[in-house]
Amino acid sequence: MDLTQEELVKKLDMHKTTYTNYEQGKREPPFELIIKLAKLYDVSIDYIAGLTNIRKSYK
């Protein structure tokens, strides 16, 4: 989607610091966030988790 981190955290309704901690592996993202990301990017949760390279719809 070519979003900046600022645009993404606005869409996810969270603080930038919190998201940065998820990206850097300092904190584990909650499952609810994984679902939001899957819907936003229209990919499967398996794709987000790195369990597959196939970008399937989350549906």
C-alpha cells in the first residue's frame, strides 16, 4: 500500500512508538492487530506470520 509509518499507525489507531516496538521485535503484537493488518493488506494471517509466501486474501 506504500504507506508511511505515520499513515499506517493512524489507520491502525495506535501510537507510533508502540508500532515501532512491534517492528523491532521488542514487543509481540496482539492477535487483534494481526487481524487488522491482514484485512488492511488483504493477505492471510499465515502470510503475515511468515508461514507462507503466498499472498492470499484474509477472507
